[in-house]
Amino acid sequence: MTSLKAIIFDLDGTLVDSARDLQNATNVLLAEQGLRNVSLDEVKAMVGDGVVKLVERALTATGGDLSRLSALAARFLEIYEADAARYTEAYPGVPETLEGLRDRGLVLAVVTNKPYAATMDILQTLGLHRFFGAVVGGDTLPERKPHPAPLLAALERLGVTPEAALMVGDNYHDVQAARAAGTRAVAVTYGYSHKPHAELGADRLIDTMPELLPVVESAAAA
């Protein structure tokens, strides 16, 4: 097995808890349409597949007009990107883990289905951007996870082959993208998974981000 050289991270539900900011933006949009608010738990179940799917799921849940999906997704972005990092926080142990990975000589990337501008806003606000040699957003390429193209683009920027990389995420599309790209996969058991974690098909499950360090140490030595 090729030794490990790079780690690719999902953002929402993996590195950061962004659900409250996503809920706020969603509810502003829904209020503008005369629709009911959605709860935090509802929003967590809607997150992960990009803005259009989030808005589609919110409209479906509240009886909104799906024929206006494109325009409403654009409006959601206006609302969300104006204040994407007000309540968003890194999960416990994330900065320390990223520091530890970098100290071990690994190169790091973020690949997310969140739009690039909001992604960078969050990473910079939380002081995490300095860890990453590549950031690929949901609008960086025509394809999004679970398509392998975003992972492969990040790895190309890092100069690392898929066999020497590991994807860390919280949802099925992260593991599917990793498999399609030819990388290893670890799933966190927190976050916004749409399936039971045992059914995601990851090589390993971790309950907290710091648990990634011993996993990586064993893989790096392989």
C-alpha cells in the first residue's frame, strides 16, 4: 500500500458545524416566500449536496414553489454569503489535529459542495485557511461530490496521487467520491450524515477529529 501523503477534508459536518448559519439563511429565504421556518435538525438533514439541493429540500418540506428553484437558490446564496460565518465553529480538536497533520509532513486540502466564496470566508474567519494547499468548492468545477473530479483536482494541485491520499468526511457522497477517485476514506460519526455511519462504506469511522492522528500514523507507515 502506498504511504500516505495527503488528507482531503469535507467542510460542513466534518471540520465545521455550520448548521446554524445555514438554518438562518434558509429561514430568511422561506420567510420571504411566506413559508414556515425549518428547525436545526431539519436543516442538518438537508445539508451536503450543494445549495440547490438544500433549497429544494427546504421548499419541499415547507410546500414552496419548486418551479422557482433556480432563482430561489440564487437568492439563498445572496443571503448566506453575506454572513456565512457568524455562528459557524470548528468542531473540537480540529485546529490541533490539522496542526498535527501538517507537523507530520502531510499536505491538506478541502473539497466541499459548498460554494467557494462561502468556504473561504469560513476558513479565513476561523483561521483554518493556513493549513490547506488546495480548496475546491461546489462551484469550482462543473462536477461536485460524489463525482471524483473535485478530489482529483485537489490532489493535482497538491501533487499527490490518489493512492497516497485519504478523504475524511461525514456523508455518503464523501465516501463515494473517495472510492471513485481511488483514495482511502474515513468517516466521522458526528456531522450531518444522511445514512447510518456503518453503511457509508468507509475504511474507518472516528468519533472525534483527534482520533484521525493515530489512523494517519498507521497509514503513513504502510
